[in-house]
Amino acid sequence: MNGQTEVASLDLGIQGMSCTACAARIEKALAKMAGVQDAAVSYASRKAWITYEPGDRNPNDIKDKIRALGFGVSEPGDRSADLAEMRTLRLRLILSAVLSLPLLWAMASHYEALSAVPVPEWVSNGWVQLSLATLIQLGIGLPFYQNAWSALRAKTANMDVLVALGTSAAYLYSHYMVFAHGWSPAGAANGSHHAGTASLYFDTSAVVITAVLLGKYMEARSAARALREGDSFAKLKADEISVVRDGSVRTVPASNVRDGDIVLVATGELIPVDGIVTGGQSEADESLLTGESRAVPKQPGSRVWAGTRNQGDTLRIRTETTGEGTLLSRIDLLLRQAQAAKTSIQRKVDRISAVFVPVMLLAAAVTFLLWYLVFDPGNASRASLSALAVLLAACPCALGLATPISLVIAAGKLARRGIVIKDASALEGMARLDVILLDKTGTLTEGKPCVSAIQPSPGWSAAAVLRLAAAAEGASQHPYAFAIREDARRRGLVVPTAENLLEWPGYGVSAECPEGRIEVGGKQLAAQQNWSGLKRALDYTAIRESQGETVLLAALDGVCIGAIALGDRLKPSSAQAVQALKREGLEVWLATGDGAGPAAAVAKEAGIQRVEAGMLPEGKLQLIRSLQKQGKGVAMAGDGWNDAPALAAADAGFAMAGGTDAALDAGHVALLRPSLLGIAGALRASRLTVRNMKQNLGFAFMYNLVIVPVAAAGLMEPWMAGAAMALSSVTVVGNALRLSGQLSRSLD
């Protein structure tokens, strides 16, 4: 036993939430359950993320608790429950609208502009209106009462409480008037709002319910579209896979595929596993996984990832990772975790939303008292209408949607370009950056040795020196040997066959070839073997080593024929990326563990003026904290391993990877393409997203600051207030959808 508690995670879809108060109620109830470590519920995405101790709690207990609160539960990725909820909402809306039409028809007669509209006697009949309003109020509107009762039992209040109270006040008042005074068309003094001397407001309660349902339906459709922007990865998972077993091809469920299985992927099909190609020549579209727009050639020995698409001949793939262990599934998990996390903006909004409904109830009560006692003493009808308008104008939904829906859209857009946001706060933090520290090896540079220059001895050419050195290094597995052989191949040199290959670990190699005995190694090998003609090569070695490069010397039959310098080449995109970061207003620093010479050389080539060399990981960490104490927002970009402490401490940590999953274990943001260019795009996206969040919040707050006082002043009909409340959420979602187009243009 290691003393660590086992933790499991549970992702669920939630149906039946009406506003952020519902999400907060679920979070609060789950957090009180024994064995539940953390619970996050998003009203915008209608999802819940729970971590729990499987020894103390099982998933069914958690689901039952959510159901007991009055909400529906579905499995992640199962859209049937959401579609059923949408169909039910649409049916309620249609029925409510149809039943409200006669009440609206009757209402037309007490507006002067519509006085010419003929109103049949049966429409003006109070008993008819009561019947229609009752069907709407207690039938179609029943879920409002159920949800409101569940909220009140939990000692909270949500939007359903406002709707239930407001519409019930209008309905019950009119209900009383019909029974107390009686009503017939002949007794109507002025249309539907009068029964003798008694006013009826059935149209108000019915139209408000219809308007709220219309707003909720439009909001649900718009939100579903917005959430699909960040849900592309689930569509890339295969349900069935063609596997070679016992000499035949079988189609099996994805869950039955095992490591080591040979999988067949035909033209146009999605690759279902992470693995190695063992047969076939093709190309793969990896754009939705790494952001790389060009198809990547695949041949035996090439690595492939689940979720990419085969664009050529059928491939045979040896499975290395399946299911939740694939790169695709890990990215999908990180995106869901980012949705579950909350930015500092969202946490502030949640605190406001927690008291919003009670404050609006108090505002409605104050409005009633002011009208009844001060503005129009004794007129209970006028006071009730004004208070009712205040209740219906209040809108906590827009506040709840303002930030998470923008975050979901941004995270999805970035992920499809190989930029995976792991922490929601990082997206917000990127908008406030002042300085970015770049590691050297593997970040600015390619991270592997390559031949940077060749200095031949008199009478020799660079190609001849490289050709013989490649022959001597033919069997070595050292990275320098790979670099020499690769450079010879790139130049198209014909490397002679070598025999009697001998390797001295730490010193060099030797081999016999038609020209004689070739030896390749460092200064120690040259001194040990007593080579001649070394002076020029040694002078060259001193110069190159001062720049941080490694130099190998080559000799033929004991005579030095030249020197080969090996360095870590700057990535082709690094200088362009540095300039892009500067255009975004960032100070760019190089922070590396290499010596001052090589660091200065790379910085000059990349266009970086500020260099911090010879820094160990803890030194980078101290540098970041020092800059943060000066009030600066600091980002760090590194390879994701030795830079892990600095990546975690930065306001935004960018972990680099070469199209693999290496970066997914470090930092706040994983770059799946081996290029820094993605950082500038991420910065632009973060600024657009934060601006969009603030616009949404600004609208939500401005709406309430304007509409609620107007309603309290008696300048707005209750049904108008209800319609405005419902449509305010649609406006927020629409603005979030506008962000999608802005991000596409910014990232392209």
C-alpha cells in the first residue's frame, strides 16, 4: 500500500437545469456526499464532472442523488436524452402558443391601435379564458412548479421560482375575479381585461409562459450549436474496428480491441487506434488532431493516431494503445476538464448568481409596497402588475451562460489546431501576458544533433570527408552517427561499404573501407591514436565549441582529413514565431541551461535580445516568480519534461510536443505541433475570448440594470418583461457564436 486514496471520475449529462442556480444546487448537494472529492456542473454545457473514491461511493449513488434533486441524468456522449428534452420543450412551446392565441386575441381589444380588430364573444368569455389559462398554467407550466419546489426544498431559488411566482400571481388573481364577480361577454366593459369592474390577466400569465418557453427553446438550440463547436473529438471515435484474427478479418466492437492486434483501415476511414504501420503506403489527415493541414505520409514503421483519417491505400496497423489511452481520448478528456474548470471571471459571476434570485424577489416586494403605499395608494392591481414585471424581467440565465459558452467554443477551436487548453484559467491568463520565456533545446531548436558545418583539410572536400565519416559510423546507434548518416543521405552521397567496424564508447569509431582505415571521434581519440595534420582542425574545433557545438574529427590511415561540427539547428518557424510574439506585445526571453556562447548564437539567429543562460530548472522557476512579483504576466514554453516546474508556475505554461502526446503531462497548454507559431495564435484567441466573455457579462448586467428599473416603474407589461428575460439568454449565446467566426479568422 502506498497510502494514496484511489480516485475515479464520472462524467454525466444533466437535463432539466433552468439556470446557474440549478448547477450550483447540484454541485452543493454532491459535495456533501461522503466519498465525493469534487463536483463541477456547467449550466452552459449541461454536464457534470465528478471525482469520487470508488471504495466509499459508487456511480449509481451519485446518479440517484442528482435524480432526487429533480434533474435527469445521461451518459456522456449520449445525445438521446438531450434530444428528448429538446423535443419535449418544443412540444410544450407549440401547445402553449396555440392555447395562448385566443387570449392574445382578446387582449388586442384594449390597445387603441388594435381596437378595430374584431373579437368574438367566446374569446372574451372569462370561463373560456380560465379554461385555456389553466391548461397552460397547470399543465404546460407544471415543470416550472416542480423545479421551483425542488429549489425551495433545497433552500435556494432559481429562475423557475421567479416564473412560477410571477405567473401564479397573475393567474390566481384572475381566477379569483372570475369566481368572485362572475363573467359574461355582455358584462365586459373593455375586452378581456375586465369582468364587470374586475380585471383579468390570464393573457399575461399565458403569454409569459409562452415567451419563456420560446426563449428557452431558442437558447437550447443556440447553445447546442455553440457546444458542438467544442465537441469535434467525440465524433472521431470508431464504434467498430476491422481486426485480423486467426488469419481472417473480423469486425469487432472498439472495446474488444487489444494491444498488439493488427487493425485494417481502408481508404477514407478513421484510424481507430494509436499504433505502428506494418503494411501499406498511404497518407493521413491529422488536421483535427495536431492542426497540421497537410496530409502526412505513412509507411511501414510510421506512427499513427486514433482520430486521424486514412487518405490512401489500406493500412495494416499494429495496435499500441486503445480506448481511453489513445492520444485522441486524452485530448478529449483534457477538453472536458477545461470545461469543468472555472475562470476567475466565472467564479465572481457564480457568487453574484447565488444571491441574484433572492435579491430580485426582494426588489419585487419593494416595488409592490412602493406602488401600493406611495405611487398609487390602494391600487393593488397596479402594484401587482409592476411587481410581477420585476419578477419576470430578472434574468440569471444570461449571467450563467456568459463565460462558459465562450470558453467551450474557444477550447474546441484551438484544439482542432493542435493547441489543447488544459486549464480554463490559462485561457484567461494568456490575455494578460507581458513576458514569455522560451527554452532552447527542443523548443526553439529541433532538439536533435545535425551536421551544421564541415571543415575539410587541404586536398579534401567536405563531401569526401562526410562520405567516409558516414561509412565509419554505419553501424553506430549514437545520435551523432545518425546525424552524419542522415546528412550524407540528404546530400545524395554514395557511402562506401565498410568492414571491421569498431566502436569505442565515449571516444569514437573506426572501420575499414576501400580507401583505407577511417577513424571518427573527438580530440581525445585523435590524441590517443596520435593523428597527424591536426592543427587546422583543432583551431576550427575551438571556434565551434565556443559556440556550443560538438566537433568530430575524421582521419584516414592516421592523417586528419577534416572536422565535422554538429549542432542543434533552429527550427525553421522559430524566428517567425518570435517576431509574431513581439507583434502581440510580449517581451521574448531565452532561458536555457546551455552556456552563454551557444545561447547567444541561437538568440541572435531567432531575433531574441534578452538571454538568461546556464539556468537549471529551479533557476527558471525563480526567474518566473521574480517577474511575477514585479506585476508581470509571465508565460513559459518548454519541452514539457525538465521544464515542468517552470511551466506549472507560469501564468500560462506552453508544453511543446512533436505531434505526440508528450506535452499532455505538463503545463497549462499543450502544443501538439513542434512549432512556437501556435502560441501567438493562442494569445490572439485568448484575448478575443476574454473580450467576448466581458461583452456577454456586460450585456447581462446592463440588461438587468435597465430592464428591472423600467419594469419597477410600471413602464413595461409583464408579458413583455417575460419575453425580454427569455430572449436575453439568446442574445448572449448569439454573441458567443459570433466568437466562433472571429477565432476562425484569427487562427487561419
